[in-house]
Amino acid sequence: MPKYQFDVQVLPEYLPEQSAPDSGVFGFAYTITITNSGQGPAQLIARHWIIRDAHGHTEEVKGLGVVGQQPLLKPGEAFQYTSGCRLRTASGTMQGTFHCVAEDGAPFDTPVPLFVLDASDAPDPRAPDALPNGRVLH
């Protein structure tokens, strides 16, 4: 078991109520669960995201903490938060890194593997008989 390690799980979700497809606005939420799977306490200090839409437009986001917090996690503890982003296309990707510092001062980075943001299964809001799974009854 590594001395310093955070594991990351991501659950993305399309937000039709925060989207305007006709205007090229697609809203997404993502719920991140960070678990300290290492041997000592450590704190998430900063984040770095690379966000790409289906046209290749790339945006980088860097900042301190996540949702205004810099959680300190003991081994086995987890922290979960939900945030979001908007894309100009119905699909895209995110990936990134969390910069962390162990209780003894040792820095380490935790990769956030690439995950997909996809609104293609969302029903067309202009179709009055669209079902939640994207199928239309005729």
C-alpha cells in the first residue's frame, strides 16, 4: 500500500434544466468521491482540470481546493462533492489532477482519470412525447 494515495471516483450527469441546446449550452454536474487509501493523513490543496468539448475546444481550470474546501482526510476517510461545468457541445471530456500534501509535508499529486460528459441520451426538449431515456413514442 502506498504511503500517500487518494483514490478518485467520478459520476457525471447531464443537466437538461441548466442547458439550452439551441444556443449551444450544455450543463453537466459531476460528483467526485475522494478516498484516502494511503497510510497517513493528507490534505487536498488544489485542483487542475482540463475540459474539452466535442469540437476540441479546451479550457483549463486551476484553483485552491474544491467547492471552497481543502479537506484533510485520514486513512480510509472519504470526501464527496458535486460541481459542474458547461460545454458548447453535447459531449466532451474532463480530466485533471488534485495536488495534495501529506501530514508530514510531503507533496503528491492524485490524477483524476478522463471521464465523459455526454448529453446524447437526453431527450430532445422540443419533442413533447419524449421519454426520459431518449426514445420518442409515435
